[in-house]
Amino acid sequence: MKVTIIGGGGRVGSNAAFALQCGGIVSEIQLIDANQDLAEGEALDLMHGSSSIGGQVIYAGDYERARDTNIYVITAGLRRKPDESRLDLINRNVSLFRSILADIRRAGHLNCAKFFIVSNPVDILTHLTVQEMNVPQNQVLGLGTMLDTARFRSLIAAEMKLCPTEVKALILGEHGDSMIPVWSSATAAGLPLAGMAGMNPALQNKLFERAKGSGAEVIRRKGGAGWAVGVTIAEVVHALVLDKHQLLPVSSYQRGKVYGIRDISLSVPTIVGRNGVVDHMEIDLWPKEKQGLQSSARALKETLAQVK
Ligand SMILES: NC(=O)c1ccc[n+]([C@@H]2O[C@H](COP(=O)([O-])OP(=O)(O)OC[C@H]3O[C@@H](n4cnc5c(N)ncnc54)[C@H](O)[C@@H]3O)[C@@H](O)[C@H]2O)c1
């Protein structure tokens, strides 16, 4: 299985490559970056470790060499300029993103290739990929609220002094301001979190706000998120490669099957396997969670309407 990371010289792309290298499941990792030197340097550094970790082929390449890629992971993005509005940044990133899709189309790609979007605004860019790549909708997915969910679970576990991998709690909706925490189905080792000693609405609110603000906190302290996002990218790639049918909060095109949401891409409980998005599942939500998810979809539609 060959994975090409576009933006692979950057922090998120190179950290994802390292997580995939440690995972040892994909066989070939290609890095493409507008900064060729950076891509070469990261690929070389990763390749130096390949004899210790896994026998993978790792190199910096180009779109021609990407034609037989099974999974494109797109992490290329621009950072906000001082005084720039959120919408201006979105439009600059959209235009950069469209040029990447055009480069992939120009070089050619496998009919069955999957397109996995990480760059922000991730839900909008996932939606544009569905509209512009002329591949079946199930072959396009975005990281969505995977990272928010991972942060949420890890913070809950740290607060409750529980094993992090046993905590299951989702964040759904937009990867952004309107994301919503799902406490109704949150568990630890199969037991409801809501009933555990010490858990109460004030603590729930504190944990969600900390998870939601985590991106900004990490940017302030070290410049940008990398390791946790890299690990969540690898989790999705492995679910695709190993046909895991794993239920994940990835972002994908909504056709009205769940929660009455259609014609927008965002995170709902999604089964991920070899074919990409295998299915969406409507799990019971508390009324306020369902309303929150639906208003998240409306907020994203408003943003999409303003994208040039
Ligand atoms: N979805 C999520 O949960 C999530 C989490 C963290 C970061 N992100 C997003 O990931 C993106 C990358 O973040 P980062 O911290 O790695 O930034 P970064 O600046 O470290 O890396 C971005 C890379 O993209 C490259 N690039 C720019 N234009 C390109 C083009 N046209 N073709 C190929 N490469 C190009 C740059 O040279 C750079 O190496 C951003 O959009 C960021 O918002 C998403």
C-alpha cells in the first residue's frame, strides 16, 4: 500500500509520516511538498530509521510518481497572516488546495485512490474534493473531529485517572467553533462516564472547553500541532488499509442518511474500511446534541456559501 503525503515537508505531514513508519503497515510513503528541500530532508531523516523500524520505502517524490498511490493524504496549508480574517485565510487555503487537486488530476491517479484531507478548513476542503475530483463520494474523507475526539478522550482519562485507550467519547460536527461533545454515549471500559464518581456537568463543560481550545493552546506553546494529529492520521490510514470497519468521527459527504443532514461534509459516526467511507451510523443522541450537530451543519453551509 502506497501513501503519498502532500505537504509532507510540514509539521503535520512529517509527523504523520513518522506515525505511519512506526505503524509498519503501509509499504511505501512518498512526501511531496512545495518546498522540495524540506520534503527531501524529512524523507531522508525518516529513511535513515527504516532499518530499525520497518522495511518501508520512504522518499520525496512528485505527482508523476504518485500516480499509483492508494491513499493521498493532503496536509499542505498556509498559516494566518497578521490582521487576516478567518474567511480570507479560508479563501487562500481553498485556492492552494484547488491547485493541488488540479496537479493530481493532471498527473493522473488510480480510479480506486482514496483522498484523505487534513488541511484546514478540513470540512470545506473535504466537500470541495467530493465536488471536484470526479471520484465516488465514498473515496473522499477528512480528518474532521478525529483529533478533537482524541484530545477529548485523553483529557477525560487524565482528569479521571483512567486508562486513555479505554475512554470512548466522541466530538462530532465541524472541526471548528461549532463542534459538539457527545456525553450521552461516553464510556470508560464499557461503563457510562456520566455515572462515575466526580463526573458532573461543570467538569464535563471544563473538559470539553479544554479539548476545544487545545489547538490554540498547542499553537501558542510550540507553534503548531503535530504528534497527536500524526497519530490520528495513521489511525484512519490503518483503518482503510486493514479494512477495519472502524467507527470513526471522520468528515465525509452527507446525503441525508443520518440526523437529517445533507449536502455538506462534516463528522458523524462513520464506518471506515477498504472502500473508504463504508457507511454512516445514526446513534441515539440527546436532543441538545442532535440540535447542536444540525446547527454545526448549518454553520458549515454558511461558510461554504462564502467560499470563492
Ligand atoms: N484537521 C486537523 O485536525 C488539523 C490539525 C492540525 C493542522 N491541520 C492543518 O494542517 C495543515 C498543515 O499544518 P502544518 O502545521 O503542517 O503547517 P506547515 O506550515 O508546517 O506545513 C505546511 C506545508 O505545506 C507545504 N505547502 C504549501 N503549499 C503547498 C503546495 N501547493 N503543494 C505542496 N505543499 C505545499 C509547505 O511548504 C509546508 O511544508 C494546515 O492547514 C493546518 O491547519 C489540520
